[in-house]
Amino acid sequence: MSVPTPPPATSPSSPSTAVPPVPRPGSPVMGFWIDVGIAVATLLTVSLACGIAWGVYRGVVLGMEAARSGAAPDPGALAAQMGQPGALAQMLMAIMATGSAALLLYFWRRRASKTERQASHRAALRPSTWGWTLLVAAGVFAGSSLISWAAGQAGIEPVPTNMALMQQALAQFPVFLVIFAVLLAPAYEELLFRRVLFGRLWAAGRPVLGIVLSSAAFALVHEIPGTTPNGAAEIAQLWLVYGGMGAAFAWLYWRTGTLWAPFVAHALNNAIALGALAFLGT
């Protein structure tokens, strides 16, 4: 994972002590939406390609089984035999899609300079960086728990989009699930949402707008309306949780000046959630 830091705003209110801003041509807001468009197109394209590859693989497997048995395949039952990708396949597809979008945008649109990398390294060596990281990680966990508890009192019990996948993966591939949820997903998501999307507006001197827009995108990609049975109230709660999480990680990046900080906070949050799923079933 790359750990660059973008140049911060020159405003005295900026909490970061990272390197001075580097001028960027064009409108930063327009650049943000171009980044979003490229990310969405890449996610959809890679997801479609992965789906096609999985379909071809299943077709070959079914064809070989039919050849060994000597029975002609039943066209009417072919769709049922194809089935859906399992937990491992879905996790690999998610990593490939998100990773492709993050890496493409980083190397094409937001690659760090040598000065930025050096500043990130210095920031990672400051003890205060890790104090803020632990504080934010604890705050995200406490805030998410409080929101969930308050919603539960009102009878709002959403089911996160990835809950079924996590439960299946925990039962079948626990080691890979830990790698996926605690290391790979936080790495690519921080690179995409914090370095690329938030970082563009931060570098342009508009970090608050960057926090708002990048956290909204972070919330939307984690809970897409129409993909689950969740109603409006349940979706709103999940957006509040994910949006707050994204805003906290973006602020931490702004405050510390190194992408390692939100990555570690994100990894800790996912580790706690995974532990709760494994030991408490929630």
C-alpha cells in the first residue's frame, strides 16, 4: 500500500503539519467528480469482467462433470447448476474491483511526489500520530455503537449489504476473511477515498468540502439503495454510520499527514467488527 500525503491547505486552521501545497491545474471539484466517474467505471468494468470469468469457469466445470458422467446437460436446469459465486469468489472480485480503481486513480491522477512521501514518513514517526489514530478508532467504534443502539430503540434494525458474505466467509474461509477485512479492504479503500478523493480537495485548500464529499461517496458505496431489503430508515442509519466513519478517517489523514494513520484506524475498526461477528454473532 502506498502511504503518501497530499499537500494541505495553507489556512491557519488546518490541523496538519504536512508539506506546503502544490498548485494543481483545473477545478478541484471538477477533478473530484472526474475521479468518481473513473472509479465507478473501473469498478463496474472489472466487476463485469470478473463475473464473466467466473461464469466461464463454472461452465467449464459443469461441462467436465457432464462429460465424465456421460449425461447430456439439461438446458432448463443449467442456470440453477451455475449458481452464484461463493464467499471466496465474491471477496476476490471485490478486492480486484476496488483495488483496480484505487491503483488506477492513484498512479494516473494522484501519484505522490518524493516530497509527499518523505513528509508521510516523518508523520508516521511522530508518537502523536498514533495517539490520534487510537483516539479516532475508539471514537468511530463508540459512535457507530451509539447510533446502532439509538436506532434499535426506535425499531430500526438494518442488515448491512455485506453481512451474509461475512457470515459465509467466516464459516468457510476465516483466515482469508481476516486478511480481506483487516488488511486488503482498508488499504484499497483508504487509497481510493482518502488519498485520491479527499486528497484532491485537501491539496486545493478545500479539506472540509473534501471530507463531506469523500465521506458521502464512502457511505454510498457501502450501502447502495435497492441492493438489500433495507428500507429508507435502515439505509439512512447505515449511511450515517459509514459517512461518519469516512469523515473521521479523512479528518485523521488531514490531522496527521500520513495515510498510515487512517489505514490503521480502519483496520482496527474492521478487526473489532469481525471479532464481534465471530464471538457475538453481530
